[in-house]
Amino acid sequence: MGSTSNAFKLIQAIVDSGNDGATFTSIVGDSGVPKSTAHRLLRELTEIGAIEHEEGSRTYAGGLLLARLGSAVMSKYDIRNKTYPHLLRLHEQTGHTVTLGVRDGGQGTYVDKIENRNFGIRLHSEIGKSFPLHCTGIGKVMLAWSSAAERQLAMAGKLKAYTRNTITDKKELAQSLKTIRSNGYGIDDEEITRGFVCIAAPVFGPDGNIAGALSCTLPTYVRDERGIDNEIALVVQAAADASR
């Protein structure tokens, strides 16, 4: 494995660690990069501003260079610009956190988000952050409308369990994807984060293929108290409008 690939593995491990930063030990463990190589590359990445090293806590975090590059790349995502008015309207209609995600190989990436700041728990769906496909509303929707070959590639490895509700059996997931496609929307029922339900629907590009998916996330107790039929209808409508 070359230095460039290892450097990106280190960056991915750091970014995925969240706002608290990542220790050297956790970075090595998550990335699989040898300690000596990781030490050298982390020093080089720090020198160019790609990452930052906090001396007090001895943790690493993404640097301003990554932020600038990420902003430049995200600005080129036409789906984000086209979908934003519909995402904003969905947020205003529901009052909940809404997100837009796209597929990036075997994982997804959040490209836009409008957050409900009244939540006591902050959702880990920051713009630019990657997420698994098999246990998120957006991810399952994108899998449901992907080709058989793309689904097989995304489901090739072991399906990681994040909560007791995570679907880890591939046959069960395949059946779930059929249901999602039939319904026109997908639901993440506490499959990646306990206490939250996510409703997602597909956004199609001009070629008729799925380009991404948008979602609405709300506390599970809201679903239990009054149901989510209204949110489902609004998400499906917003995705349909964005597709047009």
C-alpha cells in the first residue's frame, strides 16, 4: 500500500472520529496503518495543514486545508444546489433535522443538512461525513434503487451492527430493500442511533437514475406517540419535487 493511500486512510480515521478528535492509538487501530508509517504521515499532514494536533489532549482533528478542499468539492455538487429549496421546505414543514446524501462507492456521504437545534442529542450527520449504507435511511434507499451489481458490491463484506435493530443478515436486508422500493421510501428504525427514526426517499437525476436521497430524522418517541405518516408523505413529496 502506497503512502498516498495510507495518508487517506489516516485522514478518514480522523474525520470519522467526530468533534472530539482521535488519539494516535485509535487512528492506527481504525486505519490499519503501521505505527511507524502513521507517525511519519501524521507529522507531514500536520505540517501542510491537512490535520491539526492538539498537544494538551494529544488528539488529531481535521485541519483548515481539508475544510477548504471539502468546500470547493461540495460546491460542485449540482444535486446539492438543486435540492436545497426542497430540503429547506421539508425542514420548515416538519421542524426536524433534514439531510441530503449521495453514494460514494461502498458508503454514503452527507452533502447537506439543516438541523433541529432543539434536540438534546446532536446527530452525527455533519456535511462531508461518511455513513454506512445498510443501516441508514438514505443508505438503504440508495441501495434499493441501485443496480444488482452495485448492491452486491456494497454488501460484499460483513454488515456491522450499530444497535440491536441493525440488519446484519444479507437475505433480510435484500428483502427490506425490495419493500423500500415498493413503498417508495425507506425507514431507519434506530438501526444506527438509538432513540431516532429516519425517513428517506430517493432523488433521481435527469437520466432517471438515483442521484441521492433526502431524509427527515426525528426522535422515536414522536413516532410512538402520534405516528409518522405525515412525515413520510412530506419526505416522499420533497424528494419527488427535487427529482423534477
